[in-house]
Amino acid sequence: MSSIAFSRRTLLGAGLVLGASGLVRPARAQTPVGLQLSWLHSVQFAGSYIAQQNGWWSDAGLQVQLMQGGPNAPVEPPVVAGTALVGISAADYAAAAVAQGAPFRIIGVAMQKNPFVIASLADKPIRAPADLPGKRIGMAVANTPVLQALCALNGIDPASVQIVPTQYSAQPLIAGEVDGLLCWETDLPVAMAIHGIKAHTMLLADHGYAVHSQTYIATEDSLANRRADLVALMAGELRGWDAYRKDTRAAAELTVRMFPDAGLDLPTQIMQAERQVPLMFSELTDAKGFGWWAEDTVEANIRTLALLGRKVGPELWDRSVLEEVHAL
């Protein structure tokens, strides 16, 4: 950390900060808020780390706790309970929670394209849904509805595809036990590439599977009564992700540095960071800003969610916070 950054944070800790004129003025009061991540710490959330590291939230009067997720730390309960002001979820999980009475709204969409892919070996690629009949696809059984939805969207008989229950590992594909794996673009294909194994990935989003991922959720109560905090949190988040896009390597390096005990290796984090960019940024975000969505993408999400057994309407998405952020 530079001496300038250290001095600035020291002043913040003492309750003072230098203004643009060099005069000492009282620091802004810090409102504690939680941001519940959807998984373990990794470059998947590097935009948030950048926002925290650069003091963009503290400058706006927020003391943000980044709450790690994981298999035993679901996103939705802390948001309902108010422990977290915002959670990073996905449209299908949010829809399931709303169906059970949770008062959620999606207030931002980080991943413009869903990260699910069918990964196959480069010398036996699965390039399109038409290649799926007769193939063995390894996946967690819980993800069966995802494959079924993809088949329905593309006129493929799901019975023509053999589902092979597997652990979340590339080994069954490498060993020839399956012809493809249903996984995220940013994990198992990266692991194979790091070990010199060439793989082909078919992004489900390119074949009609529209489910917003890494979505920001907040409660209706927060939208009504804590809007200023939501705007400040999302403004820092957007600045963080814009900085991430400009230098993904620096974002990966920061992630590894911030979490030395997380078992992260830099080459993997660098590759994951690069592969996230086309999922998170698009012509739409270039025109409107990070996190934006359009009405036609909501309609596509509603259609895909119905195939997953989740019936929702466009009211699940609330763009009012983003509109305020981008008007700043």
C-alpha cells in the first residue's frame, strides 16, 4: 500500500480526512452494511474487492462487509434477515425464493450471459445442441432441469441425451467416461487449460438459455427505506467492475493478495478473470452501464425460467437503483 493511501486511511481511522483544498474536515459517518457473496472468495467477485480496496464505499459513507458464500452459506436468508443489505444470487434462485414468499427484487445483473457451458474435449467437440443426441453428459443431478430446458429451447428430445451423475470435476471428461460436462465457463474449462488440456465450450446462453446470473438482490423494504445505501453500494460496485475490466490481471493479483489462505493460484485467477469479461460486459452495458438489462432480456429470462418450473413476471426486476446510480 502506498504511503499516500496509508496516510489517507489513517486519517479516516482518526475520524478526519483531507478535502480537496487540503483543509481537514470530519469524515463521513460509516453505515455498516453487508454484501453477501454467492460463493467462496475468488476473482469472481473482484469488482467488489477493488471497490473496497480503493475506499469507494467508505468515501460514500458505507462500511461494507463482504460476506463469503459457499455450499453452507446460502445467499437469500441473510438478505431476508437484514444481515446483508444486498446479496449476489441468480434469477432462478431469486425466483425460487420469491415463490416461497421472500420479498426480493433483482436490482442489478452482473453476468449478462449465463456462465453454464457444455465442455468437451477439443478433438471431440460438442458445438451445438444438435450434437447432443447420443452423447453422455456429466453433471450434478440437481442441474438436470438446465439440460432439459436447453433441449426444449432447441427442439432436442432430452431422452436422447444420457445424463451421467458426476462430481464437479474435469476428470470424467479427461478419462473418456463422458462426452461433455455441464459446468461454468470460468471453472472446469479453466482448470483443464491450466493443465494443458484443450477443451471446447458451448455456452448455453448462445443457444437460448437466458437466466441472469450473479444478480444483485435486495428486499422491497430496503428499496423503500434504504435506497440511499443501496445507491451508494451499487455505485461502488459499478466503479469496481469498470476498473476490473480495464485491468483483469491487476484484479486477479489483488484477489490472491487479499485472500492468501483461500488456496487461490494466480494463473488460474488471471484466466478466470479474462473469461468473465465477455459474460459481464456487452454492447448493452457499453451503452447503458454495468449491471443494466433490457426488457427483451427479461422476457427471455421469464420464458427460460418457466421451463425450469419458475413462474415469475417482469416485476421481479427493479432498475430504479441502477437508474439513480447511472445518473450520478
